[in-house]
Amino acid sequence: ASSVGAPAYLEVEQSYIIIKPDGVQRGLVGEIISRFEKKGFLLKGLKLFQCPKDLAQEHYKDLKDRPFFPKLIDYITSGPVVYMAWEGDGVVASARKLIGATNPLQAEPGTIRGDLAVQTGRNGVHGSDSPDNGKREIALWFKDGKLCQWESVQTPWLIE
Ligand code: IDP
Ligand code: MG
């Protein structure tokens, strides 16, 4: 089903994506955004942002008992990130495939992590792991709840 002409009550799936501080510092912002753009998903929100510690802890709260948690919070707050909301049918699972495995050495070539990173602790990008977490993370980071409502001229050439 396409978002164009879909009834307003039908919710279109959204994924929350972060270009982590290493991705920003290494000049990979354009490259990473390009992967999602070229695939054909719709960009609904984007910001360059220095993440405070409490937000990072809330975002990664499911991992709070893991040994690497303090280092993960230091990493994600170590410099600006670019955070985004991307929309489309199946975007959550597809974005996870585009991103690749958590450990970049195990990520397939052709994926973002497989092509652009070498260590789990510097794996460049975050993507929601379920549609529900997509909603939770977008609500958490886009505090005012405002995503940009627009339609791409490409949509009829992407979705029949
Ligand atoms: P994901 O980002 O592929 O969903 P998660 O298991 O949800 O992976 O972990 C979140 C993030 O925490 C990872 O992307 C990575 O930055 C970091 N992380 C996960 N496991 C480790 C580890 O064993 N050492 C260091 N950092 C880790
Ligand atoms: Mg995860």
C-alpha cells in the first residue's frame, strides 16, 4: 500500500535512524543518508544534535545492565549525531538490512556497517529494531512530535 492516497487512519511505518558521532566525524553523513534516499524511503525529519546523557540513557535503556553500557553512552554523547525519521512500508526491517550486523566485521559488504566500519563500538549508525521501537524512539527524540508532512514526486515511480 502506498502512502499516497492512503486513508489518513492508516499509519505508515517509520524507522528512527541515527548517524552516530563517528559517522559525523568521519564525513559519512551524506553517504549514509544517500543509502536510505536511494533505496526509496521518505525522509520525514532530520536534525544535527549533541545528545545529552539522560536522553542517551533513555534511548538505550534496554541495554542498561550490559557491561558496555557506560562506554556506549560516552560514545553516543561524544559529538554531534544526525538523527532522522524515515518512512515507508517495511522500512524498519529494510533499514536494519541496509545497516547490517551490529559487529561491522560480520556485516555483509554492501551494508553501511559492512562497507564503512570495523568495530561494534564504532559502528556508525543506529536503526530501530521494531515498528513499536520506531514509534517510541521518534517520540523520544522529536520532542515536539512534528515530522515534516510532504509527498515526494518520486512516490508514483516507487510504489505502484
Ligand atoms: P544494534 O545497534 O545493531 O541494534 P544493539 O545490540 O541494540 O545493536 O546495541 C546497541 C549498540 O550498542 C550497538 O550498535 C553498538 O554501538 C553498542 N554495542 C553493542 N554491543 C556492544 C559490545 O559488545 N561492545 C561495545 N558496544 C556494543
Ligand atoms: Mg538495537
